[in-house]
Amino acid sequence: MEYVKKNPLTSFFVISYLITVICVVGMYVLRYVGGFSIVENALFLISVTSPTIAATMLAGLNGGLDEIKKLYSSILKWKVNPFYFIAGFALMIVPLIIGILYLLLGGEITGSSPATGFTMDVFLLGLIANLYWGPLSEELGWRGYVLPKLESRYSALYSSILIGVLWASWHLPFYLVEERTPYYIYFPLVIALTILFTWAFNNTGGSTLVAVVFHFSFNFTGRFITNPNAFNLMPV
């Protein structure tokens, strides 16, 4: 326990990776056996929330309830320059551009977007799912907890690259249960997005909410509007 307190960053990565690996392996086994969809869905929700789980555990261990409140208060920080919210929502354009380039380079559409069967129910479900899966489930960990600690030692760029490498690596287990973007594309994409998210986070005084908007915008377009099956683009 003393090691965990003295090495919060190492502990964060070990805890979040371990939770994810255990859950994803469980999902893989259940999918192979067949059935148990409720358990599989529960494991999935836990796995994608592992960065926030790890951050909450370590914040509580090292600073108690006050540190947990401080961590979560960053996601309520909305009084920032509106430019960064606009820039975050503008990120929705990027997956569309990637999809167009994919088609121009000879790629084929192999599926249809959920948006093609649009109803308000489908839209709201997609909105909620994409808001939680990634943005809300991860950002308190990567940006809210890890980034400030790394930047207390290193530059913003170095901290971003390090988080990008670790964040991209954290997604690796999901390749067991889901068809994903080729890793040689996915890896640099995650690092580039990490640098962008750091820029937004730092320029808003540490607003995890802004990072959530950036994360949501990229994933929502890539997963819900264009569909990963259509353009072979998977969310971060």
C-alpha cells in the first residue's frame, strides 16, 4: 500500500490496465461460450471505466475525500473561453475527413451508420452511449488525474506523448473483442489526439469538461455518424 501511495502514476497504469485486461478476457471467454450478454455488458462498462476507477481509488488513497472532490470538480469546470468548446465540437469534422480519404484511397463501405435508420430514440441512445463510453469513462483518469501529475515533472509535449503511448496501449486488449482500426494507424492517431486534448485542457485551466467535449466529438462522429464498419475507423 505504501508503494501505491509513493508511486501514484505507476499505480494508476497498473490498476487501469489490470482491470481492463481481466474484464476483456472475461468478455472474450463469455463471447466464445455464448450467452451471458448481461455479464458481458457489465464487464465492458467496467473495462472502459477503469481509468476513472483507478484515478478515484488513488485520489482517495492519497488525499481522501477532499482529493476525490478536487478530481471530480474539474469535470464541472465550464466557465472557460467558449472558443475551446467550439473547437471541441468542430473536431467532429475530422472522422468525416478520414472517412472521405479512406474512400478516395480505394476503401469500401462495408456497413451502414446507425444514423441511416435515424429515429429520436436511436439518436438519444447513441448520444448517451458515446458520451459515456470514452469521454466520461476515461477523461477523469487520463486528463484529470494523470496529466497534471506528469506536467509537474515534464513538459506538456513530453507528457502528452507519454500519455498517448500509454493510452493507445491501454486500448490493445479491446482488439480481442472488437474489430478495430489497424494499429499502425490507431497508435499515431491517439498520440495526435492526446496532444490536442492537452492543449485544450491546459488552456482552460484544467477543465476536464472541455477534454470530454473533444473526446466525445471525435468518437460520436466516428462511431455513430460514419460508423466504424463503414470507414474502418474506431473510436479512442
